[in-house]
Amino acid sequence: MAQEVMIEAIPNFSEGRRNEVIDAIVAAMDLCGVLLLDRSSDPDHNRSVVTIAGPPDAVVEALFRGVREAATQIDLFRHRGAHPRLGATDVVPLVPIYNTTLADCVALARGLGQRIGEELGLPVYLYEAAALRPERQSLADVRSGEFEGLLRDIHLPERQPDFGPAKIGSAGAVIVGARPSLIAYNVFLKSGDVTIAKRIARAIRERNGGLPGVRALGLLVGGQAQVSMNLIDFRRTPVHVAVEAIRAEAARSGVEVERSELIGLIPQDALFAAAAHYLQLPNFESSQVVEIAIEQSIAHSTSHPLGSST
């Protein structure tokens, strides 16, 4: 039987302290019959990350309803948190999963962005693969200056939105895009000195000549230094390589890694790669995992029942 068409979306909302607000946003999205895969809130970042998946049209409708609900519930003039943000719905990435391509998600992201701009009256910026301007491919560049900076600069030609009005209200702006899967991963240091985390972030992120596909920030979260990362290509820079790089950089300042934190979901291949590295299994294959071996056997027996010809 052919696998269904499915995309994933990981909207980030600028609220991580009021559970009733996140409940309302998730409820608005769930009305569309999409799969709710994960929700994660952090009060220090004051941010929530929701992961949904389903048929493209259903996911896009769910995202629109979530953006609309967030715009009524979140006031950026009052919002404070450790994580950079541009709007109540800060960023909305669409990711191809089954029988879809990145190009498909680009078209969906642009259509969603246009609808948000026209129907909700919010300024919308397109990023990553969906960007209409090369200088807006990087999320960090689009979000530069954050909400407060956009209030000041949105009238400038270089800050004109791709869709919607060139004016800012309490819901701020929305960043919409399409990209491959990434891993959001934070590493906490045994230190309250945020300058150490900032130095490490500069050393490991790609744009400063560090690790390929790594974007990083140094933050102070709950009084503890944190290196916050997006690994946009975990096959080029696996999670364990990034963590060991942080560990080595931290040691230069006489600091140790205390723990790490996964935000949202992670591909199983990334976990297998980390396990194989730390267990020193250079020839490890996923088919050696008993649950996967069972799934493969069941799938094979369903496709080729005993006694049938192949």
C-alpha cells in the first residue's frame, strides 16, 4: 500500500509560562485533525515549540489557525524571555516527510505566508528555502534586532515584509519557511557565566567558521550558561560531534558540561549515530536494533506472504 502524503511543521510561539495560552493555541490547531507529535514549553526562554504532522492542506490550515489564536493571546510589548523572537508566532517551518519534497513545502509556505498577511494583517517574512530574497535565507538575519528592532526599522526598504502590512502591532511579525529536518539541542554548562557560553557559540557555529550546519547562541537560562543550538544537517555535523566540541571549548575555560536538553523531536538516525560513537561500534546498523528488525520482518512478510512468488 502506498504511503500517504505527509508534511511536518514546528511552529514556535512566544509563550512558555501561561499554560492556558498554549492550550488554546494547540486546541485551535487540533481542530483540523492533524497529528500532535510534541509540545514543549520553557519559562526561561518564554517560548513553546509544537510539532504537528499530517496531509499538507490540513497542516497548513492548522498552522493558520494557530497563528490567528496566538495573535489574540500574546502581546509582544509585554513579552520577555531569553530566546530571540520577532512575533507571537515567531517562526513556522514546514518540513517534507512522506511523498513530498522541499519544493512542495516552499509552495505551501509561501501560500501560508500570503494568507497570514492578507487575512490576519500581520507582516510576514519568508526564510530558508522559501525566501524570496537571498539575504533572508538565514533565520538569524531575518530575526536580527528582534521585535523591538523591527518596530523601529520596518519602514526601511530592506525591512519591508514579503506579505502583509509594513506596520507592527502587539502580535509582531511571523517568519514562515521551508527546510529539511533539524535538531534543536541545548547544552547546559556548570557555570553561571554567560560570556563562556557566548564564546563557545561563536567558536562552533558555521557562520563564524565552526561546524558545518550548526547555528548556536550563548544564553543565560535560569541562572545557568547554556549553548543553544540548531543542527540543520545532523549528517554533516552529528549531535555527538557538536556536544564534544562544546565540551572541549568549555574545558578551555575550566568549565564542564552538566547536561543537555532536546527541544521537540529528533530523527532516530541521529540517536543511532550517537550511540554507535559512544559505544565504539563503527559497523553498527539500525537493523541490529530488535524493534526495527521486527518491524522490517513484519513489513517483508506482509509484502511477501509465505508461499507467494516474488
